[in-house]
Amino acid sequence: MSVRLDQEWLEADGLGGFASGTAALVRTRRYHGLLLVATTPPTGRVLLVAGHEAWLQTPQGRIALSSHFYAPDVEHPDGRQRLTGFRSEPCPQWTWSLPDGATLRLELLALHDSPRVLLHWSSSGLPAGCSLAVRPLLAGRDPHALHHENGAIDLRASCDGQRVRWRPYADWPAVVAAADGPYVHGPDWYRSFLLPAERERGFPHVEDLATPGEFHFPLEQGEAWLLLSAESGEPASPVRLLSAADVRAHCRALRDGELARRQRFASPLERAADAYLVRRGSGSSLVAGYPWFADWGRDTFIALRGLVLATGRVEEAGRILEQWSLVVSQGMLPNCFTDQGSTPEYNSVDASLWFVVAVHEYCEAAGEAVPPGRRQALTAAVLAIVSGYAAGTRYGIRADHDGLLAAGEPGWQLTWMDARSDGREVTPRIGKPVEVQALWISALSIAGRHDGAWATLADTARASFGARFWNERAGRLYDVVDVGHVAGAVDASFRPNQVLAVGGLPFRALEDEHRAAAVVAAVEAHLWTPLGLRTLERDDPAYEPRYEGGPAQRDAAYHQGTVWPWLLGPFVEAWIAVHGADERARREADERFVQPLLQRLAASGCAHVPELADAEAPHAAKGCPFQAWSLGELLRLQRLVLVPARSARRDGPSDAGHAVPPARAPAPARGPAGESAPRRRSPPSARRASGAGGRR
């Protein structure tokens, strides 16, 4: 596989920290680095080690292994020219081709549940007398910022055996390195690194990095080890690393243990899914995406269905939902927690409704295994949400006389289409958005298992939905009715939101089969791409074909045509529902809509799915390169919706090497309190197997 500058890799530590970069080992984003840790998992992130400079010292001279971009447009040194191979599985691995047929390989692993990154070099065919030199490049900054030369940095080193400790800034954790080669102290600054991806995105893009010294690794044994750690408040490791042999033995044990852990996942897609599960306090949560998101409510509840439930991690799903149930306020759940703290922001109309859906599907999967205390907490949260919404809560959210849910105030973006540009909401969608009604109807149907009044309201809302949202002239649904809370005002923009009225949720909002089929056909004809669904049809004057330019230009295009891969999940489920919900329909949906995305992943060599793609071919990946709900919906399709069509297929990149396990017998459908489920209002496209400044 060729080494590409636009291909990125991710190694997550299970705490919210990570290492990330390009396949070419050249930093292009401010977020690229070797050791980026979460000081208050999964938030409080800080970039400690941004990169490294590496070279071979041979009898014939120095051979560069690394490359960096420097302002204004210089690449130096020329290590990238020798880089001939990259693989992302089961961990990032690079191969350099050297003179006389010699090779050098580097593998990098973030160690799970600790802020540590392990680098292992192995060589073949090198002549005697060669050594490897590595200079860590330190930052000590918020990952959203940049680092610049200053007089406050402290580059002193303290050594204990084979351990070296630096603490450049008192406000951030110290960096501890363990190496099986000697350390030579030599502080210096590397100035004017250029980050092209940030320049393209319209952000500041030049920074300086400091280096405290360098490690020298004799390569007589053909390998070198370097362990980088963030010093935490936990007790120091009892392992004494007094000699190079101690370091090699310790690092080899860490490497073998981490690789064994990864082998337990059935496929690269499931290994990738594990990156988003993180610790929060004494519980768990889901990171919305790397490198710049923490845990977001809406993203968590959408992604959880695929990343956690579909992969059989049912107990973990329950713990995540139970933790979120503790922060219901006036019927609302937080849209997000801030990255440098834990203060929640309650500014989403749909996050709470997605929570109700996720609770329902968790209880279906877990059945009688739901602990009584957790079942009670989840049920109370579900009822608090529907009660709060029905009575009225923040931002004008309330059940209207027609049973539908009104929401929105000027200055707030409450739906998932939440971009702002030049101080205004690009898609305000104030009134009664179509997907919010679909979620509301499902939430009421779920709550109706505890109180028949909610089931009655669900019937009222469903009838109103059928009567009020159908656009007879266009043969599709309106995107918003009662726009701006003006009775009868409609927004006929053709967007993918309406697909959730047919698929992707436990209960269908649009009952008329002919209308449902018309919606799905229109979405397929005008919005589907191999990477997901466009957010606006091409004929709309507001349509933007590319997601590019500075922040304002990109925000203006965010939901105005830009493709979102997560929408593939509800679309495929809807397509199957209106085409018979049988094996033939599943197989055809798999070949037509899912395989193109899997082929793109195989070509990229990466099991992660991006946040966005351009609306027009070649549909270049954009936005956040590693997005939880994008991967989650792909896994939900693979494991639940397309079963049994994919029960014996391989998934993910071509080197996955693992077959998808056959579906187990479905658990009885149950509500949050364990009651038997009522009949679904649409043919089930899959049964659940027992056992995811501005917004962006």
C-alpha cells in the first residue's frame, strides 16, 4: 500500500487521550502528536509530545527517517522519501527501505487505560555499527492551540536508571520516557513548523516545538524501544527500569499484552469501535470523535447502538446509559460536556429522545439481565424526559395541541443540523422538524409501556404527522412544519431528516406504505452517495458541493449538501423496510449501499469512518477523520440490520481476516421496565441480538 499524506491513523488510550498522525509520519494538524492525554478523562486534553525527529547513524553517514513541513513551504529532512510501507492493523506500522536492501520498521501502540505510548523499531540487513537517534519534540498545550518559543519552558531532565523525566510546564503533567538506549541532554527549539491542514481550514498554522535531548539506540540486537508516559497522580509503577534489558523486557510485555487484547476483537471495525469507549469518573462514556470532540449526548446515544450494543458489549452500554440518566434536567440531557471541564450544556432537542431510543434497545438486548436499580434509574429518566417535554422546557420545547413536538428559539440550534456562520444559524429549523417528530413518536411509544396516556399521545402525534408532513406536490415530507412557530408555515427543503420517519428508529412515524416508499425512493435518487447521504438536494439554491475554505465557509456548507455517513444507517433500514424486509432486500441493500463504503475503507487501509464527505465526486473525506456515529451506524447495519445477509461475510479493510459471527437468537423485546414489547408499527428490518465555539 502506498504511503499517503492524506491518510490518517489513530491510537486511543481509553481515557480520551490518543496518538494520531498521517501515514507519511508528517504532522499536518495541530492535533497530530505522539502523546496527547486527558487529564480529567475524557476531557482536559493536553498535547505533551507532538512528534519526533529520527535518523540512522551509519558508518557512511546520517540517514534521515523523519520529515516535517516548515514555513513557508519547505519539507525537511527527506525521511519521507525512504518510507515505503504503512499498515494500520493491528497497530500503525511503518517501513523504511534503506541502502543495500536494509529495512527499518516502526510500530506504535497506545496502551489501553493508561496515558502511555510505546514505540518499537526493528531492523533487518543493517551493517554493523549503525545506531538510531530519536529526539522527542515537546509541546505542552491545549490541542486546539499552538505552541511558540518562550522563556517559561523548563527543559531540565531528571534521570532514574533508564527513565528520563521532563516537566516543561508546571500546569501540565510531566513526561516520562523509558528507553533501552542512553539519553544525551541537549535542549533546543525547532521553529516554524507548518501545519497544512490547519492552513486549509483557515486557522493559525505555524508553531514551534522544544526538544530536551536525544536518545541513542545501538542496533546490534536489531531493535529499539521507547515508552512515553504522562505522569499521573496515581502511584508510580513498581517496575524498576535500571538497565536496557529491563526496558526491553518491560516494553515487550506491554506490547504483547496490548496486541493480545486487540486480538480479542472480531474485526478491525470492532477494534476501531473500542477507541471511542472511554472512562468518565467511575463510569464510562463515548467520545464523539477524534481528534477534537469529547462526549456529546446526541452522538453518544446514536453511536452506542452500533459501537456498543451491536458488538455485544451490552453491560457497558447499560453503564453508559445509567451514568447519563443522572444528569436529566427539566426533561433534557446535555448536548455536550466542555473539553476543559465537566459543566454540561443543555441545548439540544433531540439528544434526550435519542437517549430514550438507546435505553429501549439496551433493554431489548439485555432482557432480564438489566440490574433492578439500573432499570429503575433508566425508567425514571425516560419518564422524566417525556413528561418534561410534554409540559414544556427550555428553548420553547413543548408538546403542541396536535401531539407534535414544537421547539426552537432564535439564536439556538437545537437539532443535529446545528451549524452557525457569521453569527447566524445556517439551518435554524425552528418549529416542528421532521426527525424530531419521528423521535418523539418513538419516545412516546416506549414510555407508553408504563402509562397508557403516553401511548395515546403517540397515536395522536402519529396521526398528525401523517396529515401535516406530507408534501403532496413533491411526493415527499416537509422538513419542518409550523416554521418559526407560525401555524401552517412549511419548509419544503429536501433533506435526509425525513428518512427517520421510515427507518432507523424502533417505531415508525409514517404509516402509509406508499408514501414511505416514495420518501425512500426520493432520498435514494437525490441524496445517496457511496459515503452516505447529502444534507440537501442539488437543485436547492443553497446547495454547497464542497466542504472547504475557512470556518465561516465550511460552517455554511456543513448541512447544505455535505455528506454525512451516519445517515446511511437509517436510510438502509428504511430501504429494506419498504422493499420487503426479507433476505432478498437485505442482500440487495448490502450490495448497493454498504459495500461501496466498505470498499472505500479497504482502499484507505483504515477501519474508521469520517464525519463528513464532499457532496460531489470523488466525495473526499472531510471534517473529523474518526467519527463515532459514522462507524457506529456502519456496525449497526453489519451486525443487526443486514443479518442474516452478512452472517458469514468479512468486514472492514481487506486485511481484517475475521468473519462476522452469526447472529444469536434474538432476545425478547422489552421496555425499560421489562414489559413485553407491543407490536411494531412497521416490518422489523432486523431483530436485536442479545448480548457507541460551535459544534464542530
